[in-house]
Amino acid sequence: MRIIAGTARGRKLCPLGAGREIRPTSDRAREALFSILMKYGIEGARVLDLFAGTGALGLEALSRGAARAVFVDHDPASIELIQRNLVACRFSERAMVLRRELPAGLASLRSDSESAGFDLILLDPPYRQGVAAETLARIVELDLAATEATLVAEEEAGVELPERVGDFSLEDRRRYGTNGLWLYRRGPGGAA
């Protein structure tokens, strides 16, 4: 697993420990996702990486010019792995790593988010447990997203996620093998 593009391009990320149940987003899916996200602008973005695992999604955003990223996971081993990967990529000063149980711990992020909210929110929860839909709804309920934010959920490709979440509409859906990516957008002033 490596950083695909940007200032840390080609940098290998710290490997997962033996027996770990983290399912990192494949290089292929990450490359495709960030090609799509580039049209919305990553430069200067405030990023929230939920169920962060290795931190690969948030690290890719930082490498491509995001201003700041907050990584959230409940597993102490994942927290340590994210911190090691931040050091390896030299992004520690632009990042915060939080240990929270999700989606319940999202409420505590209100105080950690900047007043304008996050521009890009990435979530890669455990598959087929209803956590992706629940977390998307909670993000909107807590108003964690900026006015023109993009929400990205990764889930097993056969799962159905909603077409709308609050004032966010499904703008794009992609399939990469057994994995699916859902991209939601809200326009200026909350218009979908």
C-alpha cells in the first residue's frame, strides 16, 4: 500500500500487523476516487477520515494538498498505525488522530471541527452492518460538513445506501470488485 499522488507520492505506508482485520481501500479504488474528487478541489480542504484504519484515505488527501485532516478510529492498533504513517509521510503537523467509537463518538467531533465544518468526509466502516448509512445520517444531523462538502462512503458493492442524506444527494456511485464508493454532494446554500 502506497500514496498514489502528491507530495508523498510513492511513499509506502506502514504495513498492517498479522491477523489484523483492517480492510484498507485498494490503491486502484483510491486512485479512482481521488481522480473524481480533484474536480471538487482538495487543495486547502479540511478532511475528516472516519473508521480510518491505516489512514490511507486521509493521507492521500493530505498528499494532494488538503490543509488539515482529522483521523478517527476506535482501535488502539489503528491509532498507532495512523500515527506512524503520518510521521512516515511527514504530515503530523497537519493532522489530528482521535480514538472514538463510531458513529456514537461523532458528537464529540463538533468541538474538534472548525466552525465552517469539514470539506471532505471519508468513511470506510465495517461492511454490511448498516453503519455507513447511520454514520452519513449522523454527520448531517450534527452539521459536521461545510457548505459545499463532499461525503464519500465505502461499503460492499451489493449494499444499497440512500439516494439522499439530509440535503446531500448521491452524485456518483462506483464499483471496484466487491467494493463500492458512494459520493454525496451539497451545493452552495445547501441546495442539492
